[in-house]
Amino acid sequence: MFDRTDAHITTWVIAIILFIVAVALHKSGKEKAMTIVQMILRVFYLLIITTGVLLFSKWGSTDPALYGVKFLFGVVVIAMMEMVLIRTKLGKKTGVFWTILIIAFIVTFYLGARLPLGWNWFAS
Ligand code: HEM
């Protein structure tokens, strides 16, 4: 958990799938099912943060600035998923939150893959 990123990757991949399922359930009018998926998704938010914090606690000091920004954007991704789902349920506009979600996801993904553990696609 401290040295490998597999658990962290698993949690955010499952969270994204659950998020898409929740949006799809809302579109097909299945509000009750959406609420259940949303509750499971919230457990995954905690798992993403837990696995992220475990990696961060061991490796964060090797590059505090980049790890710090990764942490921040990771939390923004989670916050925006929650905002989009809540506002979708309330029938409010979600455009801005979708935009922030997609940008924050791209930045988080880039930083994660750039940082030294696991995938190392953009390392300079
Ligand atoms: C949905 C939100 C998130 C996404 C999409 C995401 C994505 C990623 C990706 C793609 C990696 C690289 C995996 C690898 O190189 O094998 C990664 C690693 C990491 N993530 Fe996240 N993450 C998210 C949330 C978080 C949060 C909330 C934290 C902090 C609490 C965090 C902390 C970390 C740390 C410390 C690493 C290891 C970086 C390294 O040294 O390579 N992540 N994440």
C-alpha cells in the first residue's frame, strides 16, 4: 500500500465507473438506484483518499510541491464528482462542475503518472 499504486488505481477506476453508472441511472429515471450507487461511491471516495494519503505519507517528502498539488487536484476531482451528482439530482446546472471535473481529472492523472511510483510516462 505504501510502495505500490495498484490499490490506489483500483479505487479511482471503480469510483469513475460508479460515477458514470450514477449519471446513467439518473438519465433513465432510476432515482432510487442512483442513490444507492452514490452511497457506494462515497465509500470509494474514502478509499481513494486513504490509499492516496498512505502513498503520500511515505513519498510526499521526496517532492513536496508536486505531491502536494497532486493531493489537492485529487481532492478536487472527488469534490466535483459529488457536486455534479448532487446538482444533477436537484435539477440544477452542472456545466461548470463538469468542466472543472474534467480539467482536474486530466491534471491529477498527469501528475500521478509523472510522479516517481508506478506509471512514469511524463517524467522529465
Ligand atoms: C479521483 C481522484 C484521483 C485520481 C484520478 C488519481 C490518479 C492517480 C494516478 C493516475 C496515479 C499514478 C499511478 C501510478 O503511477 O501507478 C496516482 C498516484 C498517486 N496518487 Fe492519486 N488520484 C486521485 C486522488 C488522489 C488523492 C485524493 C490523493 C491524496 C490523498 C492522491 C495521492 C496520490 C499519490 C501520493 C500517488 C503516488 C504518486 C507517485 O509517486 O507516483 N491521489 N493517482
